[in-house]
Amino acid sequence: MSQLALREFHSFQAAGKDFVYLVPSAAVFELDDSSAAVINRLRAGNISREDLARQLSALFPASEVDETISELLRVRAIGEIGVPEKKSPKVMPPENFPLTTMVLNVTNQCNLSCTYCYEYGEDKIVDTENGKKPKFMSEETARESVDFMLREAGANKVAHLTFFGGETLMNFPVLKSAMSYARQRAAETGKQVDFSLTTNATLLRPEIIEFLAENRVGVTISIDGPKEMQDQFRVFSNGKGSYDIVAPKIKELLKRHRSRPIGARVTLTSQTLDIRKIYKHLTEEIGFWDVGFAPVTTSPSTKYAIAESGFDAMLEQFRALAADFLEAALENRHHGFSNVKDTLEEIHKGVSKAYPCGAGLGLMGVSTDGDVALCHRFAGSDAHKLGTVRDGIDRLVQIGFLEKHHIDDKTDCSQCWARPLCSGGCYHEAHTRYGETARPNLHYCEWIRGWTDTCLKIYAELSVSNPKYLEQFDEKVDYEASQVS
Ligand code: SF4
Ligand code: SF4
């Protein structure tokens, strides 16, 4: 007689109900009384189907228990011992996977000297001072990159071109000419190009603002919050803070550029962790539509690195802001805490990642000389090069990278219920922490699991109390392009 056993899931409560997040299918499943009873009984140990039905017979009719067991087997919340689990084989992406987003590092120079910057500080992986890379991308390289992007987009009708730096606007002429060339080539090849950029806002001026608005360019501003926080790390080379320079320019941009929502992207450090205060300032006083937060990427020894206790404090803060988000979502009001929204979308779509992000797959970064790397953060690093815009991708290198970084090969993650959404975390973070892109980011697992649990609860609460809110995620939203930071 085969025995029933629990399979891999994470249980949680929301809206006064029991839910499980099923790891094999990355689905959220609401438990009714009988399925909760079956699961609870199985927590005490494996048991045969018949004995289980007998034990629960005082509470539920036998037919209901039977149906519940079948349903739980179907969704793979439980399994039968001895019946070999249909373990999906390691699924590799198809060859010539289309490029969705190309990030063009139009310069590796910056007019700020942010203390924590991964490109210039002690964590840098690309030698921007003494290396061979040109400081600015030429028009010709930008054009070759556009051709590369349209070629690599395959059958995709839309390609996303994101401009990045250094400080992107230090090479505004090349950005402009690349856009015009991309439009022309896209029209000739029957495609469309969506444009976006990330900037520190110091170089925004009326004609640039006009250009961005007229051309519907998506803009993400790197900013850390109110003056006292922004000026701690986001400083000029003479140490002077940048808040007084950027705040009025951003307000001008927000006033004029109304064709697309403009977002802020905040780097959190151990010294700037007051997330609610930062959010309030950036949305209510500056006027951003949404705000995304990410902990600083750095080795643990730097004084601004977020240590374990800092991750706890950060989680508490994230949860407080997420509670505000939920309150707004229940009333169909906008709330711009984009970290929650992005995770809700992934949960809704049942995302189960073989890789933490699109780097080296649907997303690639191009350095100033046209070398193609995993993503913008690796652009210019020979060790993480996948090819060049002229010669294309070296498929053997790409396949080797994808083979090595697949979640099935991250044994540390194999027992973790959060792996469908985390998949080991950012390669650049892993490289900075451990010197190895394939290492899972085990320093922040508790934080990831805590945050994923919070988002699952919000998702479940909305699915019970305002399911209409979740319908927006039925539409495909490509946020990969807007998350470049
Ligand atoms: S890095 Fe940590 S949280 Fe992420 S999947 Fe691996 S074990 Fe889980
Ligand atoms: S998550 Fe990390 S590796 Fe992936 S695209 Fe972003 S910076 Fe690059």
C-alpha cells in the first residue's frame, strides 16, 4: 500500500485563510478545511491513503477526503512514496534565444564619484581608468550595436534599447544618433524599438528633457532619497553632495515628460535604510511615479555594506512599506513601491526561473568598444565577454555559461522553497561577494525568503479580497528593460 508524503511547499496565512506556495509548479494554492486537514496530518508523518481517509472520517465524508487527496496529488502538494517523482529534466533555453533588451554603455565615465559605485570603487570589475576601453562609445559602435540588437532579436517584433553608463548623458550625442539610426533600421526590418535610459540627473537640461519627452524615452533616475541621504554617497569628486543640483532638474523632467511614468531607483546602504522616509520623499515631495530599492552591491567589509542585522532591519522596513502598498491595492489606488509589484507579477505568472535574470540570455550589455557581456554590469569585463557586436555571440561561450549557471546545478538552492523566484540571485552580486558568478548569494537567503513570504501574503490577500487588482498582470509587461541599474 503506497504511502502519501508531503512535497515541497511553503505554507502561509493571508486573509484568515491557509495557503501554500507550491515549489514544483510555482503556484499559490488556497487550502480549504479538508486539504488543510490532509496536509496537517501528513506533517506528523507519511501515511497510506486508506489510513488517512479513516483518520479524517469523523471530520469529512470519505468521498471528500478522497477528492482532496487526488487534488493535492494533482497540484503536487503531496506525493506517493515509491511512485517515482516525475523530475523534470534540466531544461536549457533554446539555441539562438532572442535578445529582448540590449543595454548600451555609451560611456564608462561619470561626473559623480558615488562612494559605493561598483564601477569605480573597490568592487569594480572593469578597469575604467587604465584599461584599453574607450571612455566614450563612438557613433559607429552604437550603430553596429543597433544592427546587432535587431539581428539578435530574431522573430521578436519589439526590441528594448537601454542606454547606460557611467553617466549616460555624458554621451548624449551618441545616444541621440543611435536612437535615430535604430528607428530607421527598425522600420526597414519591420520591428519597433523601445528606448529607455538610466541617469543620475545631474546633466538634465531643457533640451535634453524636451528630447526625452518628445521621444517617449523611459527614464529611471538613480537617487537615494532626501538631501541628507543623497549627499552621503552620491557626491561629486570634491565631496560635495548632488541633491541640490538634481532635485530641481528632476522636478522639471517630471513636469515636462508625461508620456511615460518615471521611476526612481534607490541604492540602500547600512547608513541609509529608512525606506519609508525615502519613499515618501521621492513620491510626495519630488513626484516620482514609482520607486525601486536595492541593497548596495559590495564586499561585506565595506562600512556601507548591509550586514546580517541590517538585512533584518531592511526587511522590517520593506514590510512596513509593503503594508501601505497592500492598503492602496485593496482600494485600487496606485502605490509606487515597485519591488512589490514586480514580485506580484512574477507570482501571478507562475514564474519558475532557471536563471535569476535575463543576463546572457534575453539581456546583454555592450561596452564602449562593442564587446558584448552578460549584462551592463559586466560590460567591458573580458572574463564575462560573450562576443562582440561585429562578430556576434560566441554560442559555445554562451551555452557554457548557461549550462554552468542553471538552477539545477546550484545544490545550495536545491532545498529552498524560494528558488522558483530567486534562482540564486544576481551574478554580479555573487561575483562581488564571492568572486564567482555561479555561486548562489547565500548571504541574503533569509532576507529573500522573508521578502518572498511577504509578497506571497500580499498576493493571496489580494486574490481573496480584490482579485480584480491582479488582472493587470494578465497582460505581458516587460519590466526587464526598466530594471537596469
Ligand atoms: S540563493 Fe538562497 S534564497 Fe535564493 S534560491 Fe538559493 S538558497 Fe534560496
Ligand atoms: S540581476 Fe545582476 S546579473 Fe542580472 S542583469 Fe541585473 S545586475 Fe546583471
